Amino acid sequence: MKTAFKTAVAAVALSLTTAAAQANNIVEIAAGDKRFSTLVAAVKAADLAETLSGPGPFTVYAPTNDAFAALPEGTVATLLQPENKDQLTNVLLYHVDDRNLPSDMIPAGSNYFKPILASERLCITAGADGVKIADGTGQMANVIIADIKADNGVIHVVDKVLLPGKRPACS
């Protein structure tokens, strides 16, 4: 019985080590999930794939394809045009924090967070009903999946594309 237990413990330890060795960076995780195909296309068009594949740490508030589809018609196509690369880059950098912020490190209540787009702020509210993010338009995004762990940080999936603008009100 002890031998079987030791074998089982060794097998679990080996599988955990293998899983850790196979973990992916943020871009690889997003690229492997069809819900993020628009985000991945945008990251590539903005030449941010290499940066977000780097050592980080990063927290990415990752909009789904449905979040991009909810933008006014033609917005995504316009942002993906080479002449709009700076604007696209700003929108994407508004979704990235240069820290590893798993959901348990987001303090309760409403707090300002500084994304990599340094001229802007996000108001992130954590409460009993989940985590919400107010962007520069005053609109709210919901974190619909939290804590997708990557080698170089964490992904929180959001249901809205965050857009820069005026500093959001934090209540």
C-alpha cells in the first residue's frame, strides 16, 4: 500500500512539473483560444506580440471576440489599418498592467489602476458581485473569467473593449 501511495505521489509531482514546464506566455494562451482571435490579430497588427510574449510581468484585461464585435461597425477594421497603428497600440496598452495582478490582489472597493498607457487610468471595482472595470468612456466591463495564469503574468477576460478617454470616476 505504501509503495502504491508513493508511486501515486510521484506521478502527481511529475504531472505538476510537466504542466509547469508546458505553461505558455500570454500571447500563446490567447492565440490558442479562438475566443481571442480578434485580440490576437490586433496585438500582431500593433507589433506588441513580442513584448507581451516577453518576461513581464503583465496583467492583460483580454476582450473576447464578442467584445470587439460590440464596437461600432467598422471600428475594428479601421483600427487594424496600418495608418492607425498608434491608435490601436494605445487601445491595446490600455488593457495591460505591468504587474502580475491575480484577482485576489485586487483590493475590495473601487481603486484606480495605471495601465501601461501611462496617460490613462482604469477604475477597477472588486466586490461581492465580481470585478468591474470603468474605462475612459465611463462604460463598465465585467471580468467574466479571472486568473488565467501564464508564464509571464495573468489574463482576466473582459466583456468589453476598454477605451481611453476621460479619467473614469472611482466611487
